[in-house]
Amino acid sequence: MNAYSPLTTLAIHTSPYRVAYGEFDSMKIYETKTAPNPRRVRMFLAEKGIDVDYVQVDIQKGENLTAEMRAKNPLGKIPILELDDGTCIAETDAICTYFEALQPEPPLMGTTPVEKATISMWQRQVEFAFMLQVGMCFQHTTGYFKDRMVPVPEYGKEAGINASKYLNILERRLGVKPFIAGDAFSIADITALCALDFARVVDIRMKEEQTNLARWYETVSSRASAKA
């Protein structure tokens, strides 16, 4: 694995998960190594044994907002998957859905209609009720993006409270199922792990009494893909 510095600009990163699928060799993903959404994609691909090249974009310096990057994604957000023909696919879920279709095994988004719907349900709940709340707390309380937005600290604080409350829901769910969407590891677990790790930045953590959540966290964070 190539060495990486958070300040490296547009540096190519090659992970150890390359597989012998020529169709992946010409793809690249624009990302920021320290951001949670790109980590979700890296972890998803690591689970499937897929490797592509990664181009580092410094979002703190606003490199994601340049005309070049907006041509790839008008919203100026990362990650962005760029195919060999120049087609660009943004949004974490869309990128993962693309790779799930290309390489269905191991399945991370379900195989039966019920599995697919259940995983999608939990994935959306984790995204909106937890990950988004963590993100709003970060944006509105840390001042990280104060040069391009007007932070509303009260909103950020409330978002943090909402995120902490959702951990109680996961605690109950993980008391009856080993993984968030059921009996098998899925993209919902990837999203929850990446969000929970990032939540430490704004001091949102599991409570000592949330033993089911702690058991789950130990299990998923021990997977090799968690280090991708």
C-alpha cells in the first residue's frame, strides 16, 4: 500500500485488494481518505476483493469544488467513481450498487427480494437517522467548513443528540440479530461502522451499557476490510 498523508493532493493510492478482473484496472475513485463516505466504498470493495486506483482530493482546501470536479459531480461531493469511458458515478450507494452488480459475490446487498428490501431499509435508516446526524453535528459545531457555509451550532448540537439516540435503536436491534440487517454482514454494517468511527470526532460514542452494540462493533471492526 502506498504511504498516504492527509495533505497529499491528488495522489494515487493502490490498495492490496486487487483482483484479476481487467475491467477494474482502468477505473478510479476520487476520494478523501479520512472522510467516512469514501471509507464506506473502500470497505465495500475490500469485502469483494476489488481494487481500483484512488485519487485523493483535499476537501478542506476545496479541491472538490473546482470546475473539473463539478464536471464529474455537480454537487462537488466525493466519492466519485470514474469509468474508463469517462462516465462518472457519484453517491456512495450508487457506487456500491454498481460494483454489487458487477461482482455479486460475496453479496452485501442481499440476494432474495426480502433480503434486498431489509438491507435497503436498514441502510437508509442508518444513513439518515445516524450518519447524516453525525455529519450535521460535525459541520455545524466544529467550524471545519466555516469558510463555505454558515454554521448553526444549535442545529449541530441537536443533530448530535439525535445521533446518540439512534444508537439505542441499534442496541435493541443487535440484541436479536448478529448484524444490523439480519444474520449476515451487509452494507448496512459498513455504513454504521464508518459512521460510528467518524462520530468520535464530535464525541458521540457507545455507552458502557450498550453491550450488544459493543459486541457487534468488535466483530465488524475486526474484519480485514475495516482497515481498507
